[in-house]
Amino acid sequence: MSTRSIRRAVAAIAMSVTAAGAAASQGFDHGAFDALLRKHVINGMVNYDAFKAAPEFGAYLKTLAATDPATLPRDEQLAFWINAYNAYTIQLIVSHNETESIRNINKTLFLKLKGPWAEPLAKVGGKDYTLDDIEHRIIRPTYKEPRIHFALVCAAMGCPPLRSEAYTGAKLDAQLDDQGVQFILKSPNKNRVDVASRTLNHSMIFGYYKEDFGGTIQGSAKFMAKWFPDGLDKQLLLSGDFKAVQTDYDWTLNSQAKARKIAQR
């Protein structure tokens, strides 16, 4: 091969690498999922029938299945996996026609199964994953970002609210911070501070995943304190000197239909 040919080959490879890098830096297009979330999720409640009927939803899942998120920048990767978890959770509900609770899926009185989070329905980059795989084997150990617990939604009313927009790398930090506001400050049935009785009433999430928040419930409280304005509530959380009470976790399906029925009671 002549020197000129070698130079051309090297130039072609460099251009290819540059193009690939530029494509990766632009991130993955979650526009279809974003439009569905804006249209069919209100105050965290989901219109599952609408997702099931929307051809755009199936098309979006196919794009997840065909994409390797490892080619994306770090924040884009994490946004991708959060969206994948939430999208495939919706798909789990609609594929089983579940209307009451996600815990009814793969449930039996006679056999102990692994439940809904162990069904390998999620396909990403040509590989099959369970929801547990995505959360516990990819997101938590790889990104070590405690705020993901405010963004991953397991289709229950006790979860943080499903956001009415898709996560993106460009907005991820602000989106996760806002999810903290929604879950910690604006969900008193899940998390609240009672200074008079020196009590922290907290979601199961802060106890079950306390290792992600510092290893103790006091560590969880200090993490929560970041969202509180200066005052007695914040002082109590930072002190660690409080009684911790876990609030009831509502496993009712986070559907608009269920929310309407509850409101009518």
C-alpha cells in the first residue's frame, strides 16, 4: 500500500471516529417517550390503556432494544437506563393487563416465583434484562447516584411520582433534584418531619436502600436534609437525634383509573 493510500485510510478512520463521537455526544432521542409521558401521565398517574394502544410506545421500545447505551456520555447513559426502567415497567403492566397492583404479576398461591421484577421482558442493546437487572446490576453499582431512587418508578402509588417527561442527559441533574422535591417535600404521606415529636416519618425507600444514602437511617435523613430550607426540620434531620417511623407503602397501581376510583370513595 502506498504512503498516499495509508494516509487516506488513516484519514477515513479518523473521520469515522469523529462522526461516531459527535453522534454519541448528541445523546439518544427520547422524544417519542417524552411525548407519551406528557400526554398520558398526570400528577404521576398513568393512563396505561393509552400506552398500550399507542404504536409509538412499541416503536420506542424497539429503539431501546437496538441501542447500546455504552456508546453514550455518562449522563446520557444514566438517563437512558432510567427511561428504560420506567418504560419497561409500563410495558410489564400493559402486557399482563394488570389493573390493581404490580405485585399481582407472576404471583401464585402454590409456587414461589421471583415476581414482576424478575421477568426478562426488557431488551436493551440486543440483550434481555429484568427490571431488577437494570436497577441493581446496572444503575446502582455503575452510577452510584442515590437520587435515582426518586426517578425509578415501580408502578405503585407509594413510589415517587412518574415524571411527565423523559429524562435527558442535558437536564438530568435538575430533573433528579426536582424529583427529590416532589418525593421528599411534596409527598407528606410518604415523607414528613414532625419537629414536636422529634420524628422522621419516611418512605420504605430510605430504609430499604439506606446503604445508598450513607448506610444508616441517619445517613438517609442527612441526604433528605439537602432539600429542606434552613429551619427546625432541617436541623432535626441533620442532628440524627430523632425517632424514625416507616410510612405505609401503597402498592396500588399508579393508574389514572385507580386514582379516580379512590377519589370517588
